[in-house]
Amino acid sequence: MQTNTRNVLEVSNLSVAYGKVEALTNASIKVGEGQIVTVIGPNGAGKTTMLSAIIGLLNSKGQVSFDGKLEVVPDVERLVAGGMSLVPEKRELFGEMSVEDNLELGAFHRYRSGDRKYRDTMEEVYDIFPRLRERRVQMAGTLSGGERQMLAVGRALMAKPKLLMLDEPSLGLAPLITREIFRIIAELRRRGVSILLVEQNARAALAVADYAYVLETGSVAMEGPADQLRDDPRVIEAYLGLGGKHQDMLAT
Amino acid sequence: MDLDIALILTQDGITTGAVYALLAIALVLVFAVTRVIFIPQGEYVAYGALTMAMLQQGKVPGTLWLLVAMGAFAALLDGIRVMRGGARSGLAASLGWTVAYPLALAALLYAMPATQSIIVQAALTLAILVPLGPLMYRLAYQPVAEGSVLVLLIVSVAIHVSMVGLGLLFFGAEGSRTPAFSDAQFSVGALAISGQQVWVVVASAALIVGLWLFFDRSLYGKALRATAINRNGARLMGFSPVFAGKLTFVLAAFIGVLSGILIAPLTTIYYDTGFLIGLKGFVAAIIGGLASYPIAAAGALLVGVLESFSSFWASAYKEVFVFTLIIPVLVWRSLTSHHIEEDE
């Protein structure tokens, strides 16, 4: 990671335990301003746990410092108000409300602090996801998987986040839509949003990211610039597969 | 029974039904947002009517001291939280509500000459009682907000019993009836409609429309609905469940107190009358499955009309008829509704 960029997010020695089982052990990661940082790893490595702890949905030990401020006890409402957005793995949409209402609620804390310009942001979101504009009056619960993911990302963007955390954005999506989502992630970086991307689809994640961490059984096993990790034999062996072995397995 | 009597009974039923509708809507709202079955909803009705009556007698109501005491207790809890290293932000605003506001209101009530204006009396009643809602959430429900529905229900029962006891202490055992808002009488055919009945129906309808606009148009209303649909999702939007709970309890207290003020001239209210009124609102809320506002409101009208007809035919059994209604409703609901798994 370049040393001259400011870090939006610095997490050091973050640990989370579910009862006596430690799901995350002393994880330390950094996200520089305007970067895409990805965390890859197998099922149950603690990726979702890490994101939940950073934003304060789970109790944790360790330091989380966001936008230059140290959070003693991360608190969801304060972090969201400060510009952190999480698109959770389960999307957590408001199913019985319209697409437009979902988007509006994404700007809730901006509205609360007196910012009335969220309508402009909504137009930007509709420009990024024209599909959502077509479906604006439809209930969120009736959308297809890809549209739901678009809505979840769009809703997070309504907050104009400094840091966008995406948990498995490609989960359950067809390959073409996955490609579309990753194209949008790259586009968001161009617009200046810093992104922390958690993915199982390591190939796609490493292609788009600047820096990457590999999380295994709750701790950071490897880290480095994404293009270096892409060529690292251990990563190829475990996550990318030789000659797309991984992809072939999926196809059978 | 001839048509005239049926019409009069229907008219009576719609008037009481309108109040039950307000309570039913409040109960559905509180349950949807906080999962609390809000048994003390009826106590707000009785407190509203009796506080209004005391103000009309030129006395300072005891509920004012309840507000001061609950505010002081909430301030104490906030102080302890800050001393243990909690965030200081928002402390000043919260002290304003918990300490400064009740004391200012007390000073105002003592300094102010007794007023005859019903509007001023109603405003004072609301000013004293509505803040009890969020304070009650802060003191009783917030510490156990993540508990099961059963735990929250037991807390509700405890609050209900305490409020009835305090009601006896504040207002005494005698009932009160306040003068009507207007002495107007309208006659339509054989029907004589009193001004107060018009007040009740119009005010209830206006409040229902207001609530509908709030939930459909304003972002705060939408955020409350969002919390009811998906708590975690709402938290991720920066809408805290604590804030949602307090806002809900403000609305519930407002609805309850206003209902009390509206029905106080129609019937004699005792310190423990609220429970039965609240339960009838609850029957209506159950008809709506504790989820649907329009069905709950329609159910409330049904409850009101059923009550007035059964009090004509068999007045000793009128409560029995109303509460028996819940059995066919539950059978019907359990046959028609099917459990829907949460998405994904």
C-alpha cells in the first residue's frame, strides 16, 4: 500500500468471540482513501464477522479507527453518521417498501442532519443502476437477486459514504450480473469512494482490487498488493485454481 | 328493536369504535416497531381524562410529579452511563428533556392562573403526559429491548399494575367526567348527534389521516416502518432502535392521552377504567393480526358497534360478547394466514 495515501479505515488486533469460540483473532487491516481493498477467504473464515465488528453490529476487542477518529466502542449509528456504509451479505432490504423508499431511507442520517440534497444523489444512483429507475415503485421484496443487490448497493450509496463495505456482492448472482456488479465497483472507486470488499469469488475480487488480505480461520494469513497476490502460488493453489480449476468445478 | 334504536346504537358504537381504532393503531405500531404488547396503552387514556379533570378543578395533577420523578431517574441513568465512560454526546439535550422540561412545566403550572379554556387544558394535559411515553421506554423497555416478546409482555404487565396503583394515588377512587367540548346538538332524522360525538369521530379521523401521511410521506415515518420490517437494515441506515422505540412511544402516548381527553365528556372515567378500554383496542389490533392498520381500525369499529348492541340486549354480558369475538377471529386468522419465512 502506498504510504502517502491517508487511511480511511485502520483496524488493528480486532478479535471477536461467539461465546468461547473465537471467530476472528487479532486481525489488522487498512483501507487507504480511494482504494479498493479486498478480503478473500473460504467459508467460515470470519469475513462477515469482521465487517460486522468493524461497523459495531458485533462486540469486539481491538482498535477500529475510521476517518482519523479512534472508535473505543464502535457504534453503528455513529459510524453510519460518520460516513461508513455496509452492504450486508443478507442485503437487509425493506421488502414491503418500494425501491424508491428503500433508497430514500439510505439517506436517512443525511436528512436527519439537515442535508436535503439526497434527491440529487438518487438521480446519480438511478444513473448507475438504470434498472432501479424502471422499478422505482415496485416493492423491494419482489425484485430479482441481481436487482436486490443493485438496490442494496444503491441504498448504501445514498448515504454518500466515505467507506463502502460490501459483503459478498456476487453471492448467488449469475456470472453476467456478477461482472456488471464488479464493473460498478470499479466505477465507484473512480468516483472517489473507498471500498472494502469481502468476497469468495477471489478471481474477480483480485482483478478489481488494489490491495488484498487473505483471511483463514479467523486470522490474516497473507496480505499484499492485489496483483502480487494474484501471482502468488499459494493463492493460486487455494483460491484461484490452476487454469481455472475452480471455475471448472463450479460448472460440473 | 326498530330501526331508530338500531341507528342510535350504531351511532354510539361508531363513536366508541373511533376511540378503539386509535388505540388499536397505537398497539399495532408499538408492537411492529418494538415487539412490545403495550398493555398500559389504556392507562394513558385514563390518565389523560383524569389529568384533564384535575386541571379543570384548578388542581395540579399528581401526574406532573410522576413526570418529574421519571425524568430525574432517566437523568440519573444517563449520568451513570457517562461516568462509566459512555459517550458524552447528546447528554445536554437529554438532560434538557429529562430535567429541565419537567421542572419548567411544573413552574408553569404553579405560576399560571387556572384557565377555563378547554384547548389550553388539553394542551397542558398532553404536555404533562406525552413525555411519559419515551421516558417509560427509556426506563422500562430499553434495558430489555433485545429480550423475548414474553419478557417485554411481562414488563408491560408490571407497568400496567404500577400505573393503575399510581392512578389511584393521584386521582382517588372517584370517577370524573369533564364538560363537553361543545354543546352543539345536531338532529338528523330521529338521530340526535351531540357535538362531543362529532368531535370524537372527526378528531379520530383526522389523527388517522395524519398518521397515514406521517408513515407514507415523511422520512421519519418511513424509518419507523423500516424498523418494523427489518431492524438490522434500519440500524445500518443509522436509524437506532432506541430512537425508534422512543419515537413510537411518543406517538402511542399522544394517541392514548388524546383519546382520553376526547372520551372524558362521554363517560365517567375511573383510575382503572383504562385497562378495559385498552383491551378492546387490543381485540381490534388482534383482528388486524397486530400487523395491519386498516384491518385493526375496521375491527375497532366492529368492536364498538358490537359493544353498543350487546349492551342493549344483554348489558351484563357486553364485555363477554366483545372478548368472545377474539376466538372466531383467532381461528379465522390461523386458518387463513400461513407463516412466511424471511427472505434469503
